[in-house]
Amino acid sequence: MTSLDHHAQGGRGHLGTAAKEHSALRSRRVWIRFFRERVAPLLIVAPVIATTLVFVYVFIVLTVLISLSDWSPIHMGGGFTTPIFRNYSALFSNPRFQADLRNTIIFTVLFLTGSVGLGLVLALLVDKYIPGRALFRAVFLFPYAISFIVTGVAWRWMFNPDSGVNVLVDGMGFNRLLALLGLGPFKPGWLTDPTVWPPLNDALSSVFPSIASVQFDIGIPVALIAVAIAAAWQLSGFAMATFLAGLGTIPAHIKEAALIDNASGWTYFRKITWPMLAPFTVVNLIILGHVSLKIFDLIFAMSGPGPGFATDVPGIFVFEITFRALRYGVGAAGSVVMLLMVAAVVVPYLARTMREAE
């Protein structure tokens, strides 16, 4: 074998080694890239996914199972009830829970009307180029950062018949005017009035005879109005921020065209502003609606169940029936009903959003 043959074989050996090293390096880079793009993100979100699965979905399944069982402090881990929906039957036949469903509907309507309406007005006001509008935005948004417990305690003092709003009314001389007219002092029981107005049971029962079997008064509990006012005050800042974001999306050329056509004031609001804010109104109604359906802490701190359960809501009912009356099955059934009410509001919106995204 000549020296040329040895050099040729050595060259092929070096080329083969270099090719193997290059292939190994390329394979290593592929694995590193795969780890960074696929494996690492999964490892990062894995704790969140596991926590969500356990503390949300697993607990939802357990709550549904408990609502169908006869769990009690003595009989923990009991079997299913007979009939299977006995706890739900006891729940919906409970006059207090029936009143809670009435209160939830009325509170949601009052709360959404107040918070969304007030938020829209505030957004239209601070959207103008006025001095100090940044300060006004912060002031109006500040209540949203306060805890519901703090809001409940503060407004409970405000609605105390011997302080707060009534002291202001007395200072303005309104009570003295009523006294001169022989009507006595004006001290309404904002949170202690069990009156349900207007009483609709008799009127509705003449049209729908089945209404006569209803075990609660159909109407608006007066004490619930004060609670709705406090809730609307706190969440109107959130609605304002959402509407401000919507006002910022109105193109400048549309505003200029409206000025050219002399569309101003109410015409501009009805033809341009309101249609452009429609998606943001839906967002406010969905987010604030699900808050109202599961509200607990504000009402618990402000008034509790109230006189004749005038301010009671399903959240307070579930808390008391579960942890005070120790009726775990009925309490779990109430929780499932609350979940279904929230899902009835949120799920259609999410489904529509996903369809539009596709």
C-alpha cells in the first residue's frame, strides 16, 4: 500500500469522524430546541394546571357528589340519598332559599343598572379634555381597589338610622321640616326594613293560580336597595375603566366626520358612541353579572341575611346551612345551583367569543 493510499484512508476517517460529530451536534441542538419550545413551557405551567385541576375541577366533582349524598358530621362519607335528588328537593322547598333566588334576581338587576349606568356616565365625563381628568379617573376607580368587607362596614355605618346619611339629612333641615308638618323625624330603616314592595303575590295569583303556593313575598325588598347602592358604588369604577377603553377605540376620522355633519350631543351618543360601546357593555354585564350572582362578603359585612331574609343571598345561605347547621348535602346542593347560575351567564359568552376567534 502506497503512502497515497494511507493518506486517502486517513482523510476518509477524519471526514467520517467530523460527520458523526456534526450529526451529534445537530441532534443535540434539535433536542435543546424541542425542550425549550415544547417541554419547558409545559413544566412552567404544570403547577398551575395541577392546582387548577385539584382545587377547581376535582372540588366541583366532589361538591356534586356530596350534594347527592347524605353526608353529616356523624356520617361522613355517606352513600347516595334516596331519592337521589333529595337534597335539591329540600333546597328548593326551603322558603329561605326561595327568597334568596328572588333577592339574587332583584339585586343583579339593581346592581347592574346602577354600576354600568354610573360607570358609563363617569366615563363620558372624564373622557372630555377637562383639567385634572387623570385625578378624577383615579378617584372614581379607587373604590374598586377596596375590599368588599371594608365597603360593607363603611356603608353599614352610612345607612345607620342614627348616623351617616340620616345625620346629613337632619343637618339640611329636612327632618325639622317633617316635624313641622307633623310627620315626625325621617329615620328610615335602610337595612332593617323587611317591607317588600310592591306586594305582587295577590295580583299575580289571580292570573297564575300556582303563585298562591309560593312561600315568599314577590317584589323588591326595601333593605336590598341599600345593599345594591353600595355594590354599585364600588364596581362603577370598573365599568368606567372598561368604557374608557372603549371610547379610546373610536377612530378619529369617525369623530371628524360627525363634527362635519354637526352630529353632537345626544345624536352623537346615540348614533356613534353607544353602538361602538356595545361590546364593552356586554363585557361589563358578563363580568359584573357573575360577581352579583356569587356575592357574599359585601352583604355579609353590611347586613347579613337581614330582616325576614330581605338581604339574604345564596352565598350566605350556603355558608350558614353548611358550617352552622352542618347540613353538608343541602349546602353542597346550594353551591351547585350557584355554579349553574354563574355558568349560565359566563359559558354562552365564552362560547360566542371562541366562535368569533375561529
